[in-house]
Amino acid sequence: MNFREEQKQRTEQIEQILRRFLPEAKGEQRLIMEAMEYSLLAGGKRLRPMLMWETYRLFGGKGSVVEPFMAAMEMIHTYSLVHDDLPAMDNDEYRRGRKTTHVVYGEDMGILAGDALLNYAFETASQAFDLEDTDFLRVGKAMQILAKKAGIYGMIGGQVVDVKAAGEAISGEKLLIIYELKTGALIESAMMIGAVLAGADEAQTASVERIAKKVGLAFQIQDDILDVTGSQEVLGKPIHSDEKNEKTTYVTWKGLEASRAEVERLSKEAVEELRGLKPADPFLEELLLSLIHREK
């Protein structure tokens, strides 16, 4: 298997899915649709929909029921980035190598573009109910996972704790809560939805959640490492932003070498549990390792 070639092909397929589910920019409100498209199609690795798709396939999923959820997942992830970049939050001017949404469209449209993407994500995911031969119980469960992991008990909850902690020295325990919710929740959501839509049982879905939790934590720790060791040219966004915003990170808490060791430990445990799920999926395994050990 040529992992990079396989990943490229899957990314191109996901891009086509995203374009298909985007609203057409028309009417008096077309500006917000243009801002949504600018934000969603700004590039990126499309890891969350890819993880969802691969987990769906891992458990024997076939058909297109997963596609509206893949698009919805990327819309939710993108809205969180749009809002993260706002002046009231991180105040970043670049994302994925180009100007952020609020810089291009104004702060007001930046806020509304994020709101629109979040709302439209659920409108998009609900289209799964309209597909032929839909298993309504599975789709309903997937909708519950999507809502909970993106909301106050997931990503938004983590963001709240993160914002409240800005400029303060926080405990390592609180830092882990932020990481598990703010970053890990959407990765958990992506993989769990893929499993549920394919018909995985409760034990299998719980195993997928544990794997994703470790992947999400390792992913965020690696992000902290890259903020210290990376370059803006490679990352496509400003470096040392955590230091600028006086944020406690895993690197400031444990140090660079201990952070690297924790990424290695978490990745090994995640892959070992993944291998316990049958049949084996070499691409999914390589995908998890590539996002954990990424350089950008």
C-alpha cells in the first residue's frame, strides 16, 4: 500500500463530497454562503471525515449514509477554527496558509460564517434520514453523538475552560480536560459515528472511543510541540501563538522531551487497541500514526 497516494485519493473524494453538500451562493444572503465556502474549502488534511470514513469501512459499512455526516463533521470543525481565529479569541490572521475568514469578510461575517457552518452541519447530517434503506436508529444515534461531542459536554465545553484559563497558570489535570474536550471530542465523534453507522455494537463503539481519545490527546500534544519547534511556512499559521496568549500547554507543563515521549506512548496504545479490532485496516493504522506524528 502506498499510503500517501491512498491518502491523496481519499482527500480528493472528501473534497468532492464537501462541495456537493455546500449551499449554492444565491439570494440576498449569498455573502454568508460565500464566506462558508471560503472557510470550508480553505484546504486542510480532512482528517476527521477521513477517520469517520475509514472507521465506517472497518466495520463493514457500505453505501452513502456516512457522506452527509462526513460533510457535517468538517463543517463543525471548520466553524470552530473560524471562531477560534476571531479577535476576541486567538486573533489570528492566517489559517491554512491564507487570510482567515474574519480578515477577508470582516469580524461580523466571521462570527456569522461560523454560526452558519454549525447550523448547516446539522441540516446536512439530517439528510441521511432521506436516503434509501436508511437505518433510522443508527442515524439517530449518530446525530446524538455529533451533537454531544460538539457541544457543552465536548468541544465547546473544552473551549470554555480554555478561554477562562487564558493568562493563568493551570494544573495539568485541567489542561488534560481542555485537550480531551476541545480537541479529542471531535476525533472521538468522527470515529464513533463511522462505527455506529456501520453497525458496530456497544463494546466495539466503546473501544473506538478509547482509541480516538488517545489519538486526540496525542494530536494536541503534538500541536503544542509544533508551536515551539515548527515554522509558519510549514504550518501555514503563526507559531508561538500559545506563548503570545500566555497559555499553559503540555510542553510548558512537562517539557519538550516528556511531551514527545507521551505522544509516542499514546500512539502505541491506540494502535495496539486498533489492531484488536478485526479485520485489520493498515490504512487506518497508518492514518492515525501520520496525524499524531505530523510535522504540520
